[in-house]
Amino acid sequence: MQMSWQEKRIHNKPWDNKIDKTLVGTSLRQRRKSRPKTSRQLRYQTQTYQSGSSSCLCLGGYCQHQQVSQSGLGTYSLQSFKGRNPMTFKLGARSEERLLGVNETLVDIVQRAISLTKQDFSVICGRRTKQEQEALVAKGASQTMKSKHLEGKAVDLMAYVAGSGGRWELNLYDEIADAMAQAACDLGVSNLRWGAAWHIDDLASWWENNNTAEDAMNAYVDLRRSQGRRPFIDAPHFELT
């Protein structure tokens, strides 16, 4: 008997039933990992790189295959990079300059995060002088003279999209915050806070428990609304408590 288009649509997604039966109660991150790879992902993963070749499909300013291809071992499949971020970014000179005077632990987190993130970013602010903070408060760009920027314990990061420059869409900052949380977790830092989830003093523990930065922001918004207060979202901001 010929199937209707609705039946064909279900029939063409055989993994749906598998997820329903085997991944009940698991985290969103685990469910995403269970999905089969698309044909585009499979094509990308099976590309090989000839030793000494100057061509590479990596996106971003740093090619993670470059060091491997120079080792003289022949061809390499992207299968050897399974589990790593294929888009590896690197901080620019201006970003590095803006990290001068910032707490070393926070600098380590930022430098680790740029190698983990799926979303490129730059550092737009690090340590501030008292005069700089006063000027920001005067024009409403900051709300306090007790900013962690004055202690060198805060940074502001801007999402960067190739061809578009700096961007402010919140979903881009979810990706950056996930990378910052993972970096803090990797480095054993338990006092990282994000400006879109002020109620969480340890972003690394939140992330380690299979929660995303998006979850953190939504929880903060719900909390503030339940208190009858307006949420203050400063997504580019990260600080040490």
C-alpha cells in the first residue's frame, strides 16, 4: 500500500523512535549527540589532507590541521579530530592588548574559551580606570561604581561574524558563554559569573551539570520576573566573583 506524505515523513526519520525509547530523561546535549550526522557533516568529516598541502577546509584564522600535515605522516582524516571544534579561533592583537591588567585566571579562561568556542569573539573591554567607569555611569552605559572592571576581574566580549563584524544577537552570546563555562570547568575555576545570569556564581558547575548558557539566562529572567523585577541582561560581560 502506498504511504501518504505524512507517513513518508515519519518513515524517513528512523532515529526518532530510538531517541524516544533510549534517551528518556537525558540532557539536551546528550540527545543532540545521538542524532545521525547529516550528509554535509559526513562529507566534511571524511575529507583528507595531504602532507604539505596548503589547502584546508577549516574556517577561522587558525588551521588545526597545519601542524599535523607538517609531521610527514601522509594523509589525515578528520576522523582523528572527532570531538574537537573544527572551527578554531584565535584572539587578535587588540584583544590581547585589552587583557593587559586583567586577572590572570580570567585571562586564562578567555584564552581557553577562544579555542573551544563555536562562535568567534573579541575582547572589547578589560580593566577600567575610575575615570573611565565614571564616564560610563554618567552616560548610562554602566550602573555601578563597584564594577569588577575596576579590579581587573571582568571582561566584555563581542561576538564576531566574518563579513559582518561585531554582532549583538543574544543567541551568539549563548555560544560564547558555553565556551567560557567549559573553559572555567577545564581550568577548575568555580567563581565565573555571566552578565546574562547574575544569579549563578559558578557558571562552570552549571554547565558541568548538562545545563546550557541559554538555560541559565532563561532561569535568571524567570527569577527576576517572579520577583516583580526587570532582568538586567549584559550578555558580553563575564566576571570573577
